[in-house]
Amino acid sequence: MCGIIGYIGFEDAVPIITDGLKRLEYRGYDSAGIAVLGGDKFAVVKREGRMEKLESQLAKTPISGNLGIGHTRWASHGPPSDENSHPHIAGRIALVHNGIIENYLSIKEKLAGRGIVYSSQTDSEVVAHLIDAYYDGDLVDAVIRAAGEIAGSFALGVMCADEPDILVAIKKDNPLIVGVSDAGNFIASDVPAILARTRSVHYLNDMEIAVIREKSVEFFDIDKNPIDKTPEIIDWDMEAAEMGGYPHFMMKEIMEQPAVLRHTFAAAKDGRVIDSLDIARFNRIIITACGSAYNAGMVAKYAIERLCRICVEVELASEFRYKDPIVDENSLVIVISQSGETADTIAAMREAKRLGATTFAIVNVVGSTIAKEADHAIFTAAGPEIAVATTKAFSAQLMLLYIMAVRFALQLNRITTQQSDELINEIAALPEKVDQILTNPEFIKKYADAQINRNSIFFIGRNIDYAIAMEGSLKLKEISYIHSEAYAGGELKHGTISLMEENTLVIAISCSERLETKIMNNVEQVISRGAFALIIGNASGSIDSQKIRRVALPACHELFAPSLSVIIMQLFSYYVAAAKGLDIDKPRNLAKSVTIE
């Protein structure tokens, strides 16, 4: 992985592809390249490092053509280097690839026996050579034969020097879209790459093939039978995917959260999609996700169990598929993914479906794999999220999970209609309360600026506050590179307190009055060992002292308080990273959409 764009049309492909690659930078990458077909020969420029290096090389050695492919690579097989960068050339074939080819070594050995010499360490180059080996005058046939032999995940964009009038694309377990316009047609791994050129896109399903020409697009299944596909019209514009005067996309997206929460609430408040599910027929709920989405699931566990009195398990999607999960037709599996293309989450969902479970997806992308394959789906109204570290998409996921918890509880008669209305009103008030927090972030900025030399920062909480502390810790380590861990407050004394020393910072989340004395006891324990504490919450008992600072939150039902405390933790992480001068939107080694296992 990570970013793909291709173009065939009536203009020079190079500036179009270069612009598209820059719009895909948010996905995370460590090299970039472009190949165009001019006449019957490929011209290729690719460089390890950021897009600036590629653009500099293109200025020195310009290339042009009306058919081309480009790629930003996140290293998986072989380190970042010019040689390992995409596109890869093999005889008459040029190729870009996202995904992992699991059987590339056996294919590589087979082709090496035929005299093939490789110029990179990648699995992707092997696919290019395989297609070239099968090519006998029909590129589509060669791609189909190769796709039938490779195991793993892939999104491929393929050109052939002998067929300069087509661009061929195919995907399996990796996102790929086809865009159409009067000026030519496109492939891309994500909408922002082509949004400046077209809003009309087709989402490829697994093992569908697209044959793209200047004036037409055709779709086929793996047996080469034609497929009719209706384009979808993207309803957000380029302004939503641009920085809009903010220093970083992450800050822009933090500030967009009140609007995102309002839109998400408006779309889901009637509970129609949620109520289409008969929750009473399930004896357990399993939530599966990765990263921040997993943390959202942990928050939801506390809310659903408390309101519905039904057992909820939260499973890492990367582990779920391998643990021989206890799932059957009486299980509801909720899958959460911003992109809807997270490889581990897709695999977990498919395993749950294989075992007979009903699946319910919370996603941000309507045409994504998870949205299409889940039995039920509900959508966050977050719009495009460009920063690698999620903020607004996470907050939108929380809001939907809250509404889900309330609607399930009402279905199960665990709460009355009046109680449901009161809880929904509490959820409806969250956007305004988030707005209040964001109007004056200066205190947290000043505090964060003083923490840049910390080696470790710990987060603690009790109950649902512990669940959201996990997200605060993840956000900090993602973008500031400061070691950080989250712990249930009561677990400190069972080993972790050995890490407390002079000037350690502990961030304590305290939004539950019934547990306030408990978390304050934990704070006192770490302070007595030389630590400092920052308390985030709307519980009233904690006071400032030389060792304690407090950030108060607007009054809120404790089940929904994570939506407020997380804003402070997002701001804290952002300001620490900004004070360190780090690349906040594109943190090292990370990718926005993790489409490989």
C-alpha cells in the first residue's frame, strides 16, 4: 500500500497524477513514483522519500503522456528505496499495487526459473512479471490469469506497452475506485485523489475488472462477463479535503467536531436503521475493530452493558479471526471502521458471517467493502478525514454507539420512553458542549507546551473513563512519539506504580461522581511518588495544587462524557506534537487506511 492514481484521457497525465498523489499524502507513505506511456515505451520517475523529491526529479527529467499511473508506497516488502518504489516495470507491463501478495515467493521462484531477474525486493514486482509472462496480446486476459494465481490482497493498476489505449484495474480486499469525466477517466485508491476532476465514481467490488479508455469505462467479472455499474456522486467538495487556513488537517478536523456531531446525530436520531434490528433475539454482542475504532468499542461496551444489561465483548479485529471465536446465529457482531476498508476488520466481519452471526457496521464511507458486505450499516457523517490520527471520525463513531445503546435498551424494555428521550437529549447536547471546549483551548496549549521533554506519560481512569483514556494515550503516542500507556486506575498498585518516579506526568480522567474518590485515591498514590497529575473531568471534588492541575468539562451524563474528555486529550496531543515541531498529519511509519494484515 498506500496510494494509487491512474489516468487516461486528453491531457498530460503527469500533472494530474502528481496532484492526485499529493492529495493522497495523508494516507502515509515513504516513496512515490509515476510511469507514463509515450508511444510504445514507458517513462518512469520514482523516488524514496516525500513527494517533494519526486517533483524535483520530474523537473530535472520531465516525462509526459496521456496514459499514466502513480503510487505512494508504505513499505512492507523491502525498505524504502528508489528500487522498491512503484510503479514496477516488467517487459511490456507497468504496474502499481496496494496490498500483500502472500504467495509471492513461490511465484518469484517459478518465474526465476524462466530467467526472470528482479530489480526490487517487493512482492509487487513479482505480479508485474507474472502478468507479463501471461501476456499474449490481451491485457485483460493476462490480468485475469495472474489474479487467479496470486493469494492475498491487491488493488492493481496495469498498463501495457502494446495496448496504449487502455488502463486495466482489478481489486481484492483493497479499495479501488474508477472516476469518469469529460476530460478522461481515472482509477484511484481514494476519492480525494480525483475529486478536483470528477465527482462521479464507481466503487469496484472484489474480483471486478475495470477497462478504462479515454471516452469509456467497462466492467467485467473474473469470467469476463460484462457488469453494469451505476456511478455514485460524491456529495462533498474539495474544500472539505483542504486545510482551510489551519496549520494542520488534524487541528481543522478537531475544530470540525461540533458540526460533525450535529450532522451524525441528525442522520441517526430517529433510530430507524438501528431499530430494524431485533436486538432481543441476540444473547451477546461482540464489537470488533482496530486502533481508535477499538477504543470507541470499549467506550460502547460500558454504555451498552449498563443500559441494556446484555453481555458485550470487545475484540481486536486482528485477533478475532484467529481465536476460534465463540460466535453463532444468536450473536450480533458490530464492526467499526472509518474507511470501511481496514483489512483486519473486513476479515473479522467475514469470519463472523461465516459462523452465522448478524453483522452491523459503523463506517464513514458509503461504498466501502464493510458497508456493502455487512448485514446492516449505519454511517458517520464525518466527511473526509485527512490527518492520519483520527479525531472527528472517532467522535462520530461514539455518537452512533451512544444512540445504538439507547435504542437497544428501549427495545429491550430496560428503560422507559421518557428515559430514552432524556438520554437522547443528553446526546443531542454534546455538539454544543464540544463547541464550548473548543472556544478556549489556550490553557491546554500552555500546559502541553511544557510537556515536550517527557519520556513517558500515563493515562488512568475508572470504568468508562478508563476506556476513553485508552484513546487519549493512543493519540499522544501516534503523533508526539512520547511513550504512553493507559491503565485502569485500580490496576496501578498491581505493578504499574513501579514506573512512577519524580516528575512523571499522569493524566487522570474523572467524569463519574460515584467513582471520583476512587480515581483521586489513585492520583494521590502517584503524587506521593513524585508524579504530577492533570485531571480532566466534570467531577467536582478535585482541586488544583502544586502537583495537580485540572481541566473542567461542561456538565454531562457520565456515559456520554467521553465525547468531551476526548476533545481535551486530542488538543493536548496535538499541542505537544506541534511544540516538538513534528509532522502531525503524517506521523512516521503510520498509514491512514491499513489495508494489509
